Amino acid sequence: MKTRATTAELVAAMRALHQRDRVRLVEDPHALGLCGWHLRLLARLRPVSWFLINHALRDLRPSMLGVLIRARYAEQALEAALRDGIAQYAIIGAGLDSFALRRADLMRRLQVFEIDLPAMQALKRERLRRMGVEPPPGLHFVAADLGEVPVMEALATSSFDAGRPAFLSLLGVTYYLPTEVIAATARSISQAVAPGSRFVLDHMLDDATAGPEHREKRAALKAYVAKRGEPMHSDYSPEEMSELMAEAGFRTLESITMMDLGERFTRELGPLPFEIPGIFACGLYEA
Ligand SMILES: C[S@@+](CC[C@H](N)C(=O)[O-])C[C@H]1O[C@@H](n2cnc3c(N)ncnc32)[C@H](O)[C@@H]1O
């Protein structure tokens, strides 16, 4: 995996901008503070941020909106896991996610392990200091380059207890990885976690499943990120991702497109303030 400071920043900016919407998939009062100064400034200048999202960064829009859907999906699955007694959450490639700050309600019962590159974690700690925010006691930073160290080895350097079931997330990352790396990562997790552990991820849909009306956006997004040196390597139908996970030792609890999630969240919250990106899906698996 490569450093994605830029995408982590964009994800935080998307969550920050979403706080202006009347119907919100994610409540995140800390997102703006976690952004760099340039994004904080742009977010305050409404016409400029509107222009950026709707014109200059138009090709990135589907993945930015997918950020909100995958975050809500993962957190609902985590809440269910907590109800079932799982009390450890490992966020793989946590970036500038403010989960441990914005979900104080869950942190009382949860130990959270954020895995990311040392430089990204240093940046995050620096931003938290600037915001005057003390990381909560249940939050553990696990600095690791996952290109060099497997997830479970990285977690073994912390107080993570591999003997107890855990919930793990891999959000906003799979599309940049070739299939062999996704499979190897999932296999190394399934082999080392306690039975009953759960794993949530999002992935890009293959051309056939994305549906004709979304294919143009999918091609534009792929071209945009490839031009910036972060090519997207992999896409799957929900069934293909389930097969990949089964080979890696996970059984599928749910495999669902973001279009279907959009409908589910519309039923929960009312009409959503944006169009649903039709080129991604989420999956929830159990070891
Ligand atoms: C798109 S961000 C995802 C942010 C977060 N999961 C979310 O949804 O808000 C991807 C993250 O993966 C991290 N990452 C990329 N390559 C990595 C590596 N080799 N080892 C550890 N983390 C890595 C980046 O630093 C970045 O924070």
C-alpha cells in the first residue's frame, strides 16, 4: 500500500462538508478540525467548496460520497458486534477518521486500535493537539507500514488481545490493491483472529454490476486517480468478493451494493442529500 495522506484528507473534508446537510449519515463535529488549513479554509468558503465538489473534483465525487455510506454501514455493523459482546475494533488505514472522538457513546465499552503509517499518525496527533483534543483512553495508535508488516503482526505490538473476538474494518483501501494482496491480507486476518471476529470492507463494483448508467462515472474516477499516481487495481461483483473472502477463511454475513444501502438509509433517514454512488459495494464477513 502507498501513502494516502491526500485521500485521508479528502475523506475528512467530505465528512466536514456533509455536516452542513440537513439529513446526515455520519455526525462528525471533529472532521473539519482534522483537515489541513487549506481544506479548512475552502470548507468555510461555501461557493468555492461547492465549485470544487461539483466541478473541479467532479470525478472524485462518487468515491467521496461513498465515504459517508461506508462509514454508516461499518458503524452500524460495529454496533451490532458490540451488542454481541465484541469489544475490540481495529481500523486498518484509519487515516484522519474521528471515530474514537465522535462515538464517545461506543468508546465506553470499546478498545479501538488505529493502524496507519507512522507519518499519518504523527500528523493526526499533531492535529488533535492543535484542536486541544486529548485522545480517549480506549484509543490505541498502532503505527505500521502494512506493505512491510501484516495487520495481525502490527496489532500484536499493542494491547490488542488476539484471543478475544474483534471487529476489523478496511475502508477506502481495497480498490488500490491487487486481488492477491486483498486475499493475503484477509487470509492473514482470518487465520489469526479469534473465531466470531468480523471484518467489514468496501470495494469497487465490476463494470457489469455497476450498471450502464454508472459506467461513465466509474471510468472517469479510475482515470482521475490513475493520473494522480494512485491507480485502482481491482473491482468485483458482490458475489466475487464473497468468493474471495471464502477462500481467505471468512463467511459472508452480508454483501451489498451502495445503491441498495442508499435505499436502506433513505428508509431510515428520509431522502438523502446526494445521489448514491452506483459503483461501490460493502461486505461484512465473519471468521
Ligand atoms: C483513503 S484513507 C482511508 C481513511 C479511513 N479508512 C476512512 O474511511 O476515513 C487510506 C488510509 O490508508 C493508509 N495507508 C496507505 N498505505 C498504508 C500502508 N502501507 N500502511 C498503513 N497504512 C496505509 C493511509 O495513510 C490512509 O490514511
